[in-house]
Amino acid sequence: MPSTATAEAGPERLAQATELRRRTLAWGRAGETVGLVPTMGALHAGHLALVRAARRQCARVVVSIFVNPLQFGEGEDYRRYPRDLSGDLARLGAEGVDACYCPAPEAMYPEGFATRVAVSGMARLGEVAARPGHFEGVATVVTKLFAATGPCRAYFGEKDAQQVALVQRLARDLDLGVEVVVLPVVRDPDGLALSSRNRLLSAAGRRSALCLWRALAAAREAFASGARSAPRLARVAAAVVQQEPGAELDYAAVVDAADLSRAQRAEPGSRLLLAARVEGVRLIDTGLLRPEPGGQG
């Protein structure tokens, strides 16, 4: 059964897990597959690429919009994080999304909420090392989203590579009946990876943020020239960010493609993880150490 959402009406808004569960159970009984796109809102073309993939592959599409307080640490940008629910709903209506699950924080985490989900075995580097407690918050909210949605395909972007690895392990270890679908990084024509946080940058800040793309390009060039020491390739990338006056490097690491553990020797397909702050805005990027068609990835 095709989507009944229209650009004018927009997707059906759901505020409670019980509402979402009733809707997806009804679709399941009708034999309709469900695609879930978890987001924190302030939607951009990267999110819409996930929505369109879900639309192609599933009979019904749900997009969640929830800025998850559990994954923000002390001093991070929870209150500053961009929010644009009315604009998001209009975009989702134009894409034919069936339902938007947008719970309030008190609905997601009611008084007395005391459960956290921890996924062990994540390498202590990159986001895991830089943001203590972040992935526990991610695992908790994703588990709740998967529980409310039920069996589905869930769509994530490759830019959050460590988050993707965590979600894949979570879905597999807990037998949640969720197929995790991963799509490539979506970039602006100049190479900047799309992020909701890009909205917080000035024009000058956005130019500074391009150092992440240049850092990835420099590491790829060094790799193509024969460099295989992972620490050296990470230093090549780090130097590019450190040379940008408007950016403050958080980390640069080359990791194994299979488990995202720190690599000593880079191989075709090894992954570079990057993070930096520009105008106080924390940005991440990633890519494989091999040429990518169209410069993506």
C-alpha cells in the first residue's frame, strides 16, 4: 500500500511509543515492511537520502525526531543543538513519509527512568574516548526506538561510523529483528560533510570546517603514494586541521575497517576518523583510505 502522506498534510505525528507501536503493528499485520530513519531533526540532504532509500525499499517509512539528552555530556551543545520541527515536517511530507515520531523528553524518559544500555567491546578511541557516556546514551535511545517500532529496516549514515558499528552490534546481540542499512557520507560540492551542526557556523566558520575534507584528502594522497603506517597517516590528517587557524583538532585516528580498532598498518579500506571544533561547534568526518567515486565517503 503506497504512502498516504502528502506535502500539504505532512506525516502523521506520533508522540508516544504506544502510538508508534500500534501503527507499525497494523502495518505489519497488513504485510507492509517498515523503514525507520532515526534523527535528531534539523534535517538536511543527508537525512533525506536515508528517507529516500527507506521509501524505495519499504512500504512504510517512519522518521523519528528526538534530540536525545542522554548522549550529550556536560558542557556539550544540547540546548544549542539546531531544532526546526515545522520545517522538518514539511520536508518529510514532501518525501511521502508516513509517520514522524517526535516524543518529548519526558515521554521518552519519564520520572523514575533508571535504565541504561551499554555495549561493550568498543575500542577506546575516537568518539568513545572523546565523549564518555555518549554511546551509552545512543544505545539507550536506539533500543527504545527499535522497541517502539518493532521489526524494521533502520537507516543510518556512514559519517557516524562508530555509532553505526554500535547500532549494528546492538541489533545483532539483542535479536531485535532490525536490519541496519548504512548509506555513504553525503557532502556538499566542496566536500564538507553534511551535518545539522553546520547551521551553527558562520560563513568563515564553514570555510574553516573544510579542513576536515582537506585532511581526509591529504591522508588518502599519502596512502596512494605508498604510506602504510597508520599513525603516520593520522598525523598527516591531524597536521592539516592543526594548520587551520579557525579549527581545533579533537582527534585523528586510522582504524581497522572490520572492527574500528586502532590500526598500526593501513590497508585498502582502512578508515580515517576525524573530529574538530570550529567556532565551538563539534564536527566529525570519516572516509576510507582509497579513492572514492565522486570524492564521496
